[in-house]
Amino acid sequence: MDLQVVQDSEENNEAQAVRKRNHLDPSGEIIEPLVEYSGVTKSFGDLEIIKGIDLQMHAGEKLAFIGPSGSGKTTLGRMLMTLERPTSGIVTIDGEQIWQMKDKRGKWKAANETHLRAMREKVGMVFQHFNLFPHLSVERNVTLALTSVLNLSRDEAHERAEWMLKKVGLLDKLHNYPSQLSGGQKQRVAIARALVMRPKVVVFDEVTSALDPELVGEVLAVIKEIAKEGETAMMLITHEMDFAREVADRVIFGAEGLIVEEGTPEEIFDRPQSERLRTFLNRL
């Protein structure tokens, strides 16, 4: 290959990497974030869990949240899924506020259930404990929201479910029930159920914490493969540091309700700047 062609290719790749890192489109314009937290706080009684978070997440970005238990990671994910209302501050997805909406006169008011449902359809969430319906087959667990929320026909829902279950390696379990599955298989069904809705962002909340150690790898492998496709933004709340290093575009370290440090996986794991992060990593 001609040396000039190689140099031009390397320069183009470097330019693309810079644009991605700085969230710029090919013309150099700033790309608006998909998700944004602005001045967000959350208190449970007198206990302040989140103490003023400002954070942006872009389409297709893989964002890992690490930190000690009780640092507010899961609460941030639950806010996006409309499961927790912030005490103060604004959370937006796709340019729309989740918890506020405008009335007919253009004034802000608390979001009603119709608005929250519309916001919820843009977000998928995979929980620690699977949350599958025990009385429904794997297929119905995956297709239920497709037919009841997206109003797809049973045939359309079945076709989409088969495609997604094949992707997570469970097509042969289509007619099984949760009680007939291992913990790792249940979590893979939960992943399929979230992704089959084609959300703009998926929150993975400590998805391996309830699994036996020998089952962790199969679930992480599925998430890694999905992450490679690059289409869906992912909020990865995890204690699996090797997984965060491999999958994430950016890592957020939180503690005591604050973002202490953020950066690329290399910056966070190889060159931590704060004493708090260094202490956390040394204890692992």
C-alpha cells in the first residue's frame, strides 16, 4: 500500500477519534447529549445520597459507573428509568425533561403519567435480580412489553423476540419458564427483554452481583458483544473493574454522592488523579 495512503488513513482515523472524544459531528459542530443531569440532588429524609451531579452522556456512548456502595450510582440509573424522582435539578433524555413538562400555556409543571411513560420507552433497565415474571415463558417475558406498550402484533413481537434471544444465546429456551433457567440464563433473558424494545439507552445495574461466580462470565460476554455493535448507549453500574476497562468509553468514579473523577478507562485505572480513587482501586 502506498505510504501516503497509509498516512492519510491514519490521519482520518485520528481525526475521527478526536471528534468522538469531543462529541463533534463531521462538520465540527457539537453533538447534543442524549442524557443530561444538571444540578441533580437526591435525599431520603435527612440522608443526601446525591449532592449535585452534572453529567452528560451521548448517543452510543458506553459509560461505566464505579465506586463504593452507597455512592448514588444506582439512584442515578433509577432516575433515568423514572423509578426515583430527583429532589432537585433536571434530568433530560433526547432534549426532553423527564420529570417536568409544559402545559398548554407553556408553563412548566410536574410530568404526568403519559409523559413519564413516553420517557420510559426510551430507556431500558436490567436489574440485579432479573425481575422476570415466573408464570410466563421466556418468550412472553420478552414479548409482553412489545405487545402491551409498543402495540406490536403477536407475530411481530415473536419475530423480534426470536432475533434477540438468538443474540443472547437463548433461542433454545424460548418456551422454558424462569424456574427452569440458571441465574446467568435468567439475566440474559432480562437483557434480551430490555434490548428488544430498542431503547436509546440501557441501564445495567450491577447485573452480575446476584450471580454465582462461575455464571458471571457468560453474562458479561453477552454485554460485551452488544456493546461492540455501538448502537445503544449504555450506563454500566458495576464493580467489575476489568469489564469496565474493556467495555467503557468513559468511566465515572463516584463517592459520597459526588463525581470525584472521570476519564477514559486508561486515565481512571492507570493514572488516577485523586487520593480517593487511588484508595478505592488499591482496596480491590
